[in-house]
Amino acid sequence: MKVLVIGGGAREHALCRSLSLDPDVSALHCAPGNAGIAEVAELRPVDALDGEAVAALATELGADLVVVGPEAPLVAGVGDAVRAAGIPVFGPSAEAAQLEGSKAFAKDVMAAAGVPTARSYVCTTPEEVDAALDAFGAPYVVKDDGLAAGKGVVVTEDRDAARAHALGCDRVVIEEYLDGPEVSLFAITDGVTVVPLQPAQDFKRALDGDQGPNTGGMGAYSPLPWADPKLVDEVMELVLQPTVDELRRRGTPFSGLLYAGLAITGRGTRVIEFNARFGDPETQVVLARLRTPLASVLLNAAKGTLADEPPLVWRDDAAVTVVIASHNYPDTPRTGDPIEGLAEVAAEDAPDAYVLHAGTRREGDAVVSAGGRVLSVTATGSDLAQAREKAYTAVARIRLDGSQHRTDIAAKAAGLG
Ligand code: AMP
Ligand code: GLY
């Protein structure tokens, strides 16, 4: 099978790593990729948001499957353009990707499907904003309706700040605050059949102890020893299957990866948000634990034959990933700094720990930082304590001037504090 992966972050590196280990995959290309992905896939330059260009590349490569990693190309209709060229795509249509692209659309689907989520109002005027803020009280949760790469959501005790954010958006969703630990649960679906993956937890704040600004995600781990063993079944029944059924009923079937961001509240599990693609950095730990070769699962989802796929097989291992971010992330990250220590990790820590690249590029013989999140150092172990020890041992070998990482990823779940 010839596979083309679209994107160039640590999530795509994790996808390409798994696909490169799959004996069914005879050729692997990634566009645009990054310096780490170049070690497992052949890179192609392409504008990932240009559907015609991606379709032309997939045709030229004779791809049997295109996997679209990030949300922006999905929402821009890249999946539709490739499907129109007759090539199976793992990733939803632009219409179905509105589940991530529009918070208001997601709320509407959840209401119709009876999916438990925060109560909310969609507001377009200052009067509606004031009424909604007062209806729920603090802490205020204000979400820009459109795609905002994780920056559109403000959660604050400060009413003026909440109001200012709301008035800066054309259309805004104001909702009830959900209290409780967050879980990311991914499911692969062909629009009818839904196959859940293993749950993971992401660390969204920049600093230890969940302090500092929201980021794209600073680390993740799986499994969740503290979670109810029935959680996956419950979310399948209450959230994932009803959502997939509702989108099909509307004539916009969702195929690809359905990501449920959940809050485990005192009153039950609630959806915080949906995403229409694999999460980053959770994918790094979920795929580290998946024993089933990935390509045929993704192809069956793309072709509508997911029911033919045998049950997924998981390792007993735990996995932890720690993100190394550049100086000043998430504000205006500094780029172009050389990264050292990658060869040491490969020599000393592989195969249990390895480095997945996010924002990196090659400059002559050097690998340099090229984005806010630079590396996602991933490790497996017999339990979370061992996996995190291996991950942090590898992190300590990496040298990147001014870089930052959290030191408490998975610490609490591993029973360390
Ligand atoms: P989202 O982009 O919707 O995932 O929101 C980003 C982050 O904001 C989430 O991961 C939560 O930490 C927080 N958040 C979003 N909605 C709520 C809510 N209703 N209650 C509490 N926290 C929330
Ligand atoms: N880990 C959060 C996200 O992928 O949106």
C-alpha cells in the first residue's frame, strides 16, 4: 500500500512512524513533513491547504490512501478534493469537519443527538453576551465560533476579560464551566462503524502545576489508571456512536478520526469539544500503545469497510510524551535554534524512548527549531512511572537554547505527587 500523509507536526511523525513499521506499507510519503519525518518517509513540498495540489500529488504518487493530519486542510476541503480524484482519504469532508470548525455546529449536533455537554448560548451581540455571562456566572467560558488553533477559548474569573474576548469575535459560544479532570478519547469511524482507541490525558497549560497560558498541549500519557474502566464503553454509547449517527442522518457522514475532549464532572461525563482529527500530543502516546498495524485500519475507515477490521490489539505498556517547546512559546516563539542530542537519544534510549519532531527543519547538517512546539519525546514502559522516567532521561539529553518543557507530565497519575 502506498500512503501519503498530509501535515508536518509530531502527530504526523507519530502516524508516519507507525505506518513505516507496518509491513503492508510499501511506500510512505509525507507533505510537507519535517526533519524527523524525513527519516521514515519521503517528503514532498506541498501547500497542505490546497486541495487540488494535494490531489495532484496523490495521483502522481499512485497513493492508495491519503491521511490528512491537521484540522485546517480538512476544514478547507482537502479531503473532498482527494476523494473527488478517486483516492481513499482518512479524514472527514469539509462539511463534517465543521464538528471542529464551528463550535456552534458542534453544539447543535450534540443537542440533536442527546450528547451530554456544557449548557451554552451562541451570541452575536453585546446584549446577548452580557445576558449569557450573567446566566452562567464565573468562571466564564468564552469560545470563538471558528477555528482558532487552540487560542479561541478563554476560561477566566474576570468578567471584563471574558466580555472583551467575546466582543472580539463575530460569533461566540458562551457556556457553563465544567469542573473535573479532562480525558481525550479518539475513535476511528467510517461514518457507520465506530472503533474507540485508548483514552489519554493532555496537559494544556504551559507551566508545571497547570499554570500559565493555554497551549496546543505540552505532554500526554496513556492509559489513565485513575479512570473508571467503563469510561470507554460509556463514551461510545453516550457520545461517539450517537454523534456519528446524527451526522450520517444529516447527510454529512463523518469518516476519519473523531476526537472527544471530555470533562469527568461530579454530574457525569460531558463533552468539552470535538475535533475532527488525531489530537497532538495524545496521538503520540496512543499510537505508541497500539499493536495492530495502522494502515489497514485507516484504509478500511476511508473505504467504508471498518466493520471488516478485526478488534484492535493494545500493548500492556504505558506511554508518556513530553513536549519540548521553543523560547517564548506560546507567545511569539523563537525559531532557527540548533537542536543537539538527537543522536544520543537514538543511541542510548531507543527503542523504548524516541523523539518525534514537531517544528523542526534541516539546515545543512544541523536540525533547527522551526515552530513553537519543537519535539515530542515519547517513551513506553511497564507502567507510567517507568515510561515517564525514560521520557525525561531522553529529554535531558536534548539541548535547545531557551527551550522549555513541563517536568510534571503524568506525575500525579504515576502516583508521584
Ligand atoms: P477547547 O478548545 O474547547 O478544548 O478548550 C480549550 C480548553 O479550555 C479545554 O481543554 C479546557 O481546559 C478549557 N475549557 C473549554 N471548555 C470548558 C468548559 N466548559 N469548562 C471548563 N473548561 C473548559
Ligand atoms: N491536544 C489537543 C488537540 O490536539 O487539540
